[in-house]
Amino acid sequence: MTAATGARAPIGVLVMAYGTASGPDDIERYYTDIRGGRAPTPEHLRELQERYAAIGNAFPLLDTTRAQAEGLVERLNAAGGSFRAFVGMKHSEPFIPGAVERMAADGIRRAVGIVMAPHWSGMSVEAYVERVLAANLELGEPIEWSFVRSYHDHAAFVTLLADRVREALASLPEEVRSGATVIFSAHSLPTRVADDGTLRCKTCDCEPSCRYRDGLRRTAELVSEQANGVDHVIAWQSAGRTADPWWGPPIETVIGELASAGRGGAVVCSAGFVADHLEILYDLDIETKAIADEAGIAFARTRMPNADPEFLDVLAQVVREHLDDPGD
């Protein structure tokens, strides 16, 4: 698929995200879905409900994802293309299989999929791709698909994050800025030990090392370099409740280590996420900030990309380049 070919016929753009409860009454349904159909215990359900209540029962992800899809396609069409926007969620309406069915019903024959997660893992991005392809097989006339599988090291994305890192650093008290550390975080995933003793995401078979962890490290290196060589580390957040080991160190541990090392401030750049939702508004803004306050370390985080024009420009550039060279 090329940009030139796509300009002569509508190309569907399926923007995918994790999903969200639609409101307080939908939290149990959502929690059950992300647990693979297993209902949560009353204690765990109550805890999740309390977390949502703490952020004002805000559920912004679906609206943000729709705005991202619409803004992306608006930019693609402004450059002379012919594109249509669709949204598919993994754990809530509109579900990915239904989105694929709607695309086919609307006459889409070629499409590109992009997940609102910059770093590839077989447990994250590839799981979305698999759902699309499974739904595609059920169509009478399958859609021709290609997928943006990562954009963690795209120059425009790096520049966006670097600008926001500088902005967040500037928000710290002046006396701690020069001694602050930037923590680049992503959602933790379950891990396994490979034959050589190194770690991988639980269901991935990356070689010679973990693409997900390496991707976060690469983002951190590139952004830090562009943000005047700031001191930085990577950490993991929002680990789930399973018996598996998960990627670490957790961000809470890193905050404590920075305080013990005498660092005066910490900026969290949650590079693995591109929108405000519970993992940002509660896990970082409430839980992690409280840990930093208790440790006596100044805390700030970078603004999330959401549907900001600068991020929509990034997405449009990523998709255009993919269409010109769709090799996965």
C-alpha cells in the first residue's frame, strides 16, 4: 500500500486503545473484561471504584481516542489523501471486532491500524493486531490491512516528549531543577525468564532481548538527549494483580531511591501512554505524588499528548510514512 495509491480510494484508519468503563455503573463489567471474564473480588472492585471516585469519576479515554482518530484523519485528508476514521477498543465499546465489521459495511477495502501505545510488545500492540486480523477473517470480503506497530523512537514523537519534559522540569522549584531526575515510565507487564536468564514479557519470544523494555530505554535515551542531557532512569507503573513477576523496578521504588540518593526533584514522563486515564490521573497524580511528598522530593509529570494538535501532527506523520513504506 502506498500513499499515492491510497489517495485514489478511501483508506480506513482504525485507531485503537485499551478501553475504559463508561461510568461508575460500568466499572464491574470493565474490570471483569480485563480479567478475561473472571469477576473481581468485592474487595478489589471496591478499591477500583474508590480510585475512580478519587479522580472525580472521570472516564475520558473514549472521548480522547475519538478526538485522536478524527484529528489524525483530518490531517491526512488535508494533505490530499482520502481517509476515514474508526475507533476500536480492546475492553469496551466500540470493541475492535465491531469496528472492523463497521469498516467493511462502510465499504472500506484497505486500512491501516495504529494503537495508542508507542512501544511494541506481543502482549500489548500485537494483541490488538491479532484481534483485528481475527475479525477480518470473518468478513465475506476481507480488508487489506497494514499496521503501525511502534513509534517510540520517531523523531517527531521524541521532540514532543522532550518539549514536555523541559516544561515539566521548569515547573519544579528552581532550587531543585538542576538536580532533578526524569523517570520514563510505561505500563508494567508480566515477565518470564528466557533460556539465557534474561527477562522477556510473559508471552513474547523477542530475540536477542526484550523489545518492550528496550523500546522504553530507547525513548528515554533519545528524549533525554534532546532535553539537554537530563539525568534519567526508566521505571514501570500500574502492575496488575497476578502471581506472575512483573517488569520492575516499580516507579514507587525509584522515587524512594532518588530521595535516598539526595535528588531534589523527579519528573515522570509516562512515555508508554498517550492519554489521561486512571493510570495517569490516579496512579501518578495521586498515588505516586503522595509517595514523593512523603519522601520529601519535588514531583511533576509531563502533560499527556491526548488530542493536542502537536500530537495529532505526530500521528499524521507516522501514518504517512508507514503508508509510504508499510513494512512491519
